[in-house]
Amino acid sequence: MSIYLELPDVDKHFPFRSLICGGDELCYPHWHKEIEMIYVTKGRLNLGINDTPIRMEQGEVQLINGGDVHYFLASPESERVVLQFDLSLFQELAATCGNDFSLREVFTAMEHSSSGWPPETAGRIIGLIESIYEEDTRRGEGYAYLIKARLFELLTVILREVPRNNAGRLPKFSEDTLSQSREMLERLERIFIYVEQHYQEPITLNEVARHMGFSPYYFTKLFKKHTGMTFVAFLNEYRLNKAKWILLNEDLPMSAVAESAGFGSVKTFHHFFKSATGISPLKYHKTIFRNNRARMQEESASQDLYD
């Protein structure tokens, strides 16, 4: 497997885009040259950047530098606003400021997680992200000018208020280090693909370790180090997320939900689901699925009035 290069669909004259993402899909390790900012508006996100696992909660922001390899698994009820932009947006003005640093160094040296920012600063940046996304969605007259102005304001807040990370300037990676990191991310990708293809079947740690060509002991240590959780916990969470998606979108018996999500029995499914969410899968389905269906019917009825 290879870590793929993502080429965001942006205008070369205005290299920026915003999008809203949700759901429970695994995103394989990838990278792009654009800066990416993720703001979690609902749920949570298990994110990996290079070799570091990060768990994001609702209300948090994370910056991903251009060139950083990243991957994630989101909870199905989650939602996040994503901004991607190329540093060329700022070059014309940056060249006139006479600063002795590059913008790339600014984004590299800053604290990337909002958990390390002053609360007022985090609030300002979240407000700018929301404003940028709203402007890009509505696309009123002159929207591109306002988005660019907000991005410059975002850069100014980062320069003035966001702390530098504890490491200071990050050391340049040697070719050996980059090669090792790339190899590790390719291994994780193979594990993710295996889980996606076999989660509905009984999966044991020994089977996955054998598939990867590792001893169970080495595989256990490797997976925990690079994802922040055990493989069994990851597999259970992945299956729970699949079950949540089914409960949100389909009206099936609990036995069918358990089987589709890869749980060996309804009892096991009920136990894991209630331990993770605090409510039974049936109650989850009744409260959320039926509320969603009622809302959709109301929206459809309202639309009929205008048609």
C-alpha cells in the first residue's frame, strides 16, 4: 500500500476550500501541501498525524501542516468543519512586510491544538472558521474578498496570540526517519483496510498479527503506540460506529443490526453499546431515528407548501 497524495479541488487563482464532514468512514493515511484546519462541531474524532494519535472532542480545533500525513476515524454522529488553503494566498502581502520568517515556519512553530491556546484565542479562531465556512456556503457577492480578509485575520491571530509549541522549531527529518514513518503509516493503512473488509466476521488479534506478519506481542505494542488504543478497543469502537450508523438510518431488528456490525450476538452488542453510550441500542434507535424521520417529514411537508 502507498500513502496517497490528495489534490484538493481548489481554484489555482484562489487556492482555498471549505467543507463539512461527518460519518464513520475511515480515512486512510494521506497528505497534501495545503494547510488544513479541523473544527469538531459535534461528536469526536480519532485523528492520527504522522506517528501521533490525537483524540479530538466537540469544540476543539486542530491544525495539520502541509505535508503532514494524517488519517482519522470519526463517530457517526460527528460533524466537523474543514478549511484547506495554500500559503500562496498570503504571499503577495507577506513579501511586503519584511519579516525574517516564512509563513511555513509560522504554521510549523505554532501550537497546533486549540487545547493549548488561551480560551479567548480559541473562541476568536472558531468564530473566524465559522464565518469563513458560512461565507463560502452562501457565496454572496464579493464572498471571495471577505473569505480572504478572514484568512488574513486568522493568520494575524495566530501570529499574535497562539503560543509556540514546546519543541520550538521542529528538527528536519532525516531520510531514515521519513522512511520509517512512511513504512509505519503504510502498515496502519493495511490494518485499516483489513478491518474494513472483515469487521463483519470474527476477527482475533492473532489473525490480524499473522496477516501483518508480526507476532501478537509486537503487533499489540505497535498498534497501541501509533493509535493510542488497543486493537481490540479499536475494533469494538469501529463496530459500534457501524452499528450507530445503521441505527440512525435504518429500521431493523436489533439482531440484524448486531450481525451487520460484526457482533457475535445481540447480548454482546447490547453490552458494548450500553457501556459506550450509557443507553441501550434500542433506546438510541427510538430516540434518534424516529426524531430524524419526524424532522424529515416536517421538512418535506414545509417544502410542499412552497411548491
